[in-house]
Amino acid sequence: MIKIDLDGYSFAIIGDIKVISENRRAKSNFESIGALFNDSNNRIIVPFSTEDSNNKFDDKEKQYNAILRLFNKFKIEYEKSEDAIKLVEKIDQENENFKVFSIKAKNIRNNIHKEKDYSDFEVIVRKSMERELYDLQFLSAYHLAFSQNACNFSVPGSGKTTIVYGAYCYLKSIDKNNPKFVDRLLVIGPLSSFAPWKREFKDCFGYETKVRELVGLNRKERQNHYYSNTDYEITLISYQSAANDIDDLIVYLTKHRVMVVLDEAHKIKNVTGGFWAESILRLAKFAKSRVVLTGSPAPNGYHDIYNLFKFIWPTKNIISFPLYYLQNLSKRKSLISQQNLDRLLNDISPFFIRIKKKDLNLPIPIFNEPIFTGMGKIQNQIYKYIEKKYIEEVDQNPNNSFIHKLKKSKLIRLMQCSTNPSLLKRPLDEYLLEEGYSNELGIDDRNIMKLINNYDFESELPPKFIKIFELISMIIKKNGPDGRVIVWATFIGNMIDLQKYLSSQNIESELLYGAIPNENEDTPKNIITREKIINQFHEEDCPFRVIIANPFAVGESISLHKACHNAIYFEKNFNAISYIQSKDRIHRYGLKDNDKINYYFLISSDTIEYDIHERVLLKEKRMLDVIENSEIPLFSQDFSSENEDEDDIRAILKSYHERKNP
């Protein structure tokens, strides 16, 4: 018989341990949970305490359950010592208390709570904050204040920062002897999130607090902050710096009562040994409160949420499924997988909230009818030739892959030509070449190549450029955000050409694309960065009223709704996700009821641009159905990239033949 006993900060498995030590598989399994074998004393020691920065943290429950699981796996009979029985009873009581706590958290999430407790919370928050929270924000902040550790998976633009500040100001107001009390915030996020956190604090509370941005500082300067007693209320740090400074940050958290916020937390989703993820997870046990914020909790599959819940409850087994099963669950569509998905959502539901776009009651945006422009005479001749040539290649080889024949590079070239034929003379963007696209036009007609090589804006200005100038000129006559505009473009060459053209017409603009650097710890102060451009755009006396941006460069944590109420789509590709995200930059929580958000679409007539526009709208509708009706939106089950690509090509072929044979 084998007995489970205690030995200091470890479990001791004593007795006839040969049944384990002489079974290679069993021994390997026990070693995987940290077991140390001492055959001479017939003992196996399984530590349940870890030590970090002179603080002990016990994982008694985790190790005890691991031992029992292995006993059952290898059919080993056992008994428990008196001390072990007492410890297990304590663990059971803690588990029972946590179950009760989880039920309360889930009830609050579902708006079931004690009216007095909620009203007391509401009074304190209203007294502390100048900004008025809408109902779901209040509920989310109350849920976070109660649970202390929670995820917020609300859609971009729903006011997640305000929710955190609501919970924070309440936890800061309670008695300092209360274990829930916090008085500092450590926000770990992309540098683009720093300005919004500072801006939102002032908007929420009506004053500026002491904020320490650990950007552009060397290691020693950052250490001075961690170890000093200065009273900075908010510390802002990037994931990269936090991962590098993890031991110093642990000391900082042990010295203060800190709420740790992971902004854009999907950056720690890596479950295969990612340095950032492993480092940030080490912080969890030292925080008084843990908050996870991301509007994209599971971009690749349900396994993406594993680290998020591990961070907010590092000592609890919130997700009962093993990691490999979460990965499989993302790929399967069956009755059993649906039942297990329901079980997963039930397990995690006490500790996350998701506000959907339809919950925000935003002013309904104005989707202006597409503005169709013709093509110049030379542009039309070039476009019609290469479209006919490329489509005929596919028609003549129906057994070849649609994607291989048209999607790779040739479709890109058609898109370029429909706006600006001069791009045909230039190499494709570097990222396209990395994906296997070819620079070859595949045109053997000398007359057409001569037209392409001689094409420039002096010989023929593409009509779409003229039309967008007229539209921008009309918009910027207005005051405030109504008089500013963001232009979304796909191709870098078109962005640069458009900026030059607008400048020649006395309209100044700034570019946001891959070559404009993100700010980081090493960025010299004299370098123009995306963050500096966006911050300047928010200023009342900003010298430019137009931003020309690529959707891939202006993504997470960026809000433009206070500075700009107009978006023009100069061109689009088939990527519906980037289209949805680009729209959300100016349509988010914080708009007034009478604000008018305008979207404009420029389309070259009788080209593939209208087919792209229609396909993107169709995909958007399908994606929004998933986003608005799912607790954890997952696209991998509903959208197959290869099928989507083929459907895009089929739509182009169908439209082309309908135009040719009306």
C-alpha cells in the first residue's frame, strides 16, 4: 500500500514505491509533475510550493489533483495520512468557497445581484468619475470589482478602458485593510495604447494623474522606477519591456497594491514556449487584481484563450480541458464537440464579459452610395487589355486552380490598374513578393507595354484621383471632426501618389503605413511615428486634416472617433476583417447621439472594384453574424481561406462575362 503524506512544502508518497519507480512510464509521468525519487528511503517527494522574490506560493490543489490523476491512470491503490486528510479537507473547503464565489460572479455577469451592493458601487463610481457610464459598462465594472480578476472580450470601441477605470476607482475607495484594495495600475500593452490610457483617465476623472511611461528608458532607469517609492499612479509598459524586466516587476508588485492590466492581451496567447507569454504569466500571482482586455480572444482557435484564463486565475483550473483538446475543438463540428464547447463556455463564463457592437447604441453611420468614376482613355485601354488577357487564361485552362491562375499577382495588378496604371511599372509590395506573388505582368503586346511605361500623371491623371480631391475638398470645409477624414488605401504606391497630388492642390496629409515606424523603447525623439501622427491629428490646431492609411498599419488600440468623422475607401481588397476594423476606428463608444459618421466608397466603373466591394460586404455580413451572436467568436470553423479565395475568383469571372454578354 502507498500512502500520501506531507513533508514541509511537499507531498510525500511513501511505502512500496517500486510500483512507480520500476514502471518507466509511471516514473516519467510523476517526474513531469516535479516528483523527486528517493528509492533508499522509499519516498517520492512532490513539491507544491514555489519561491519567487522571497515569496512562497502554493499549488497544493494542482499537485494533489495531479497525483490522484496519475494514481488512477496507473491503477495504484493509496491511502492518506491524517495530515494529508486535513490538508485535503482544507483544499476541498477552498474549492467549495470558490464555487460559491464563481456562481456569484456569473450571476453578476448575467445582471443578477444584490440591489444594495450594486447601488453602493454605483454611488461611489458616479461620485468619482466625471464620465457617465452606460448600463453595460456599469455592470462590467461592477463584475470586475467583485471578481478582481476577469477578462473583457468586448468589441473594439466599446469603452473597455473606461470599464477598468470604473472598477479601479471603486477598489481604490475601499478600506486599505481590505484585501481587495488597490491604488496603482500597471498597464502592459502596445505603445499605441499608452496615449488612450492617459487621455481616458483625464476624460473619466477630470484631472491628470501621475503617469510613468517606461518608453525610451534604459534598464537602470526602469529599475529606478520599480524600486523607488515615488507615487506614480499609472505605469505604462510594453510587452517586450515587461518580459525583459520580469524579476524587477515582481518586486514592484510585492511592494505595492497593483491592478495589472493586459491590454491587447492576445499577445500572450502563445502556448508553445513564447517568451512574452511565459514571462507575463509569472507576474500573475503577485498582482492584487488581474485584468485581461482583448476584442480578439480566439483569432486562431479556442486554445488562444488558454493563457488568458491562466493569467487571471493562476492557481485555479478554470479551463478543465487539456490544451490539445481545445485545439481539436476549434476544428470539429459535431454534437459532442458542441456539448464540450457549451461546457467550456460554462466553465469560463463567471470570469469574462463581452459587450457586442449592437449593445453600444451608437449613432447609425451613413453609408453613402458608391461613387463611380470612369477611367482615363489610356487607363481604360490598358485595363481592358490585361483584364481580357488574364480572364481568357483562366477560361482556356479550366482544370487549373483558380487561385494559382488569377489570385496570385494578376488579380493584384488588375486592382492596381483600376485606380492607377502607373503602379504597373513598379514592383509589387515586398510582403506580396514574400507570399510568392510574381512581379511579371505577363503582357507581350508592345503597344500596351509602351502605354504602361509612358503612363504618368502629366499625360493622364486617373479620374479617381480627381474625384477624391473633390470629395476631400468638400469635407475639410467643415469644422471639428466633421472636417477631417481618413482615406483607406490598399497599395503603398497609391498612398504616396495621392499624398503628392493632394499636396500639389494645397491639401496637406500624413501617411500611416508599414514604413512609418511604431514607437518603441529605442525610437529617437526626432523620428515621426504612427503614434505621434495620431496624437497630432487629435489636436485642435493640427496642420493636416487628412490621414492616408493602410488598414494593416492602423489596427489595435487606435481610436480616431474624437478627431475624425469621415472615412473614404479609395480602394479595397477582399479582406473583410481589416475592412470591419478600419470602420471601427471612427465608429466607437464616446460618440454623441447627433454625430454623423460618413463612409464613402470610390469605385472605378466596369472593373473588378465593384465585385470586390460586393464580396467584402457579403463577407462582412457573415462575420458580423458570428461576432454579434457568439460569446467567443471563432472564424476558423466558418470561413475556409481556400474556399473564400475561389469564391472571390468565381465572382470576378461571372461579373466579367455578364459585362461582356449583357
